[in-house]
Amino acid sequence: MNDTVYVGNAGKDAALDRGWLLGHFKDAGDPRHSEDVEIKWGVHPRGDERARWVHGEERTALLVLISGRFRVEFPGRSVLLEEQGDYVVWGHGVDHSWFAEDDSVLLTVRWPSVPGYAVPVEEQFGPQGRQRPGL
């Protein structure tokens, strides 16, 4: 690998950083570092859910269903992604949360890439004390 090319596998690389493949959180010298955009390969087992709602969103997001059945919750509205290719887009100021109704794989693109939205470590564990994979 040189400093400008990275070749990987989304499934394998995603497991290393809670699903995130590209964004501000990658090392500055890594070609996957970006302050403009974040990309996530999200693998969510049935029943996985976000530990808490995102409030005060500063980014725009595109969520595309690759496989499974996945629900995205907004204040006063619930969106079900159930066919491959179903997607939802939301922008600044839109609070949201999500729930995997079946084992699901999604591609998420968010922009810009800004810190401050990760769920704190103490909230990343489900009722059995296992790390929640989708956070």
C-alpha cells in the first residue's frame, strides 16, 4: 500500500471500527481519513438498536439497505427499509434512532464528518453485557 491507495474488504474492515470505513476518526495519514464524508458498512443482528437517539444532528445522512429489514425512527415518523436498495435521507436538525427487525446490512454515507455522535463506551453494551455491534 502507498499513502494514497487503500484496498480492503468492507465486512472485514468494518469489524475493526464499529462499521466505519472512512471519516474524521481514521488517522490523518490514512487514505480513509476524511473530514468531508463518513462511510459505514453496518452489520446489525436482529434486535440490535441504537442505545439512544441522536439529537441536534449537524450532518446529512443517506442509509441504503443491502439486506435484511431495518427501521429508522424519526420524531412522529417510522421508516421501514425492507427491499434491497430501499434508502432514506435526512438532514440537519433531524433527530433519529434505529432498530434491526431482521439481520441487516446497510451502507451509510454521512456528511460532513464531525466528531461528537459516538455513543459513550458505558452505553455500548446490551442487556447481556456484550458490546452492541451497531454503535
